[in-house]
Amino acid sequence: MRKTRLALIAGVAATTALVGTVPASAYMIYVTNEKDNTMSVIDSNTLEVVKTVKTGQRPRGITISHDGKEIYVCASDDDTVEVFDAETLQVTHTLPSGPDPELFVLAPDGEHLYIANEDDNLVTIVDTKKHTMVNEVPVGVEPEGMAVSPDGKVIINTSETTNMAHFIDSETHEIFANVLVDARPRYAEFKADGSELWVSAEIGGTVHVIDPKTQEILKNIKFEIAGVSPEAIQPVGVKLTKDGKFGFVALGPSNRVAVIDATTYEVVDYLLVGQRVWQLAFTPDEKYLISTNGVSNDVSIIDVANKEVIKSITVGSYPWGVVVSPN
């Protein structure tokens, strides 16, 4: 009996030792490079570019299927959405995106893609399984930002010139509310529990916190950076931690990412990143936040827990969008 127990303990110890030597699974980080029509693939373990993939013309918005098997890329100047196999990084098919797709969001059930068509003032709804267009929803002038509520019932579009956040019913595809925001709204993001919607206003220099139930603006978050002109502080990409405690906002040509206490709405820090920071994405474990820096042709890796930039990684020309594999 004693020998059996010793053997069992030894076996468990050996297994534990083996597990300890296995590196954590890497998340793949995908970055669209607007000017050279490529997508950079970065390994989150090594924080190095492992592959560069050709895309259609002017790739901007990027997202990934919830199972991590398909990558969706807005090839804006080709008027299409390219769908890549995440394993082979080959285009398997395209989706009818409507003209000049810029940003999009995938429904929580993964069945529909909601796409902003900047030139035609439309939101195009596409069936990702049947590869067909479901509907087109007329919105304000120059639509860009897209979001969908965690329960999938409400689609949000922001129109840059109309300066509105449009609330669209995902069943009827009808606009049921419009919220006037500051100049040039660029991005929209729900809290994970659906309690708040954050909308960035690039020219207004603010982020609005909106109650999705009442469509009332709860708070206008403003930014001030010592030594940086107010005109250079241009909020674009927004990301919120899953616990709802912190928000991160890309501030464009100020070359900063703002860190916001998402309960008090106070700015607690500004992180210096690359030039013209544009979009943001978390790794699923929220260990890292990645920013795309268009003018310096790199991405910055931010340690989320410590709120500090730990690395810059050179990618292609004018990195625009970023997404991370879910597993």
C-alpha cells in the first residue's frame, strides 16, 4: 500500500513538472495595415510578428468569429469583406459588405455581421452562414462606429457628420432612438453587462457615457494632457475591461491611451504609445491591450494590470484595426 501511494505521488509530481514546462497557449493578434494592403500576425507569447498576409485594398476594420476559426477584414476600397481561415490564413470567401466598409461588429450569436458603409450612409446586415445580405439600414452621414449589445437586441451606429449614435432594433432593423453627441463620433462600446454605452467623439475631444435603456447621456469624459494641444487629443478606439472597472481610450495624434476609472469616470493616467493611436484590442485574458499606431507603423503592447507600455512591435504601413483570437 505504501509503495502504491509513493508511486502515485511520484506520478502526480512528474505530471505537474511536465505541465509546468509547457508554455501557455498563445493568442494570435491580427493587425490590418491600411496602406500596404496586408495583415500582420503577432504571437502573444513572443510578442513578435510571425506572418504577414496579403489582403484586399485598404484593409481597416477587423474582427474574428467567436470560435476563432474565421477572420473578417473590411477591404474598404474593394467594397467587400474578406473572410480568412484562421489556421491557413487563406481567403475562403467574401461577404457582400456594401460600399466602402470601414468598421463592423459581429452579433453575439455569430450569425450576423453589422457593417458601416461610410460612403452610402448605410448599415449593411450580412448573414455570415449563408454569405448573403439581409438588409440595409439608412443612417446618418458617414457612418463609422458599430456596436451590439451583449444580449444582441440593439445595434449601435455612430455617424461622423450627423454627430449621432443611432439605436437600431436587431429584429426589425429600424432605428428607434438617436442620441446627439459631440463632433465626429468614431467608436461605440458597451460594458460587458450592457449597463452603459461609451461613444468617442474625435473632434469634440470627449467620450460620452450613455444609458442604453433611456438613451440619456450620463457623463461626458474630457481629456487634458500637459504639453499637448487640445486639438491633438482626438478620442477614437474604446475598450472596457470585462469587470467594468476600467476604460481605455485611444487619443489619436496625441499619441496617448487614456486610462479611465469606469466607476468614477475620472482619467487616472495617460500612456505614451506610438504616433496617431487608432484602435485597441484586449487579449482574452486581459493581460495585454494592443494599440495600433498608424503614423509610426507599429503597435504598442500595454500591460493591463500595471497600466504600462511594455513593448513596441513594428508591423506594416498605417496599422488601423486589431483583433485577438479568442483562444
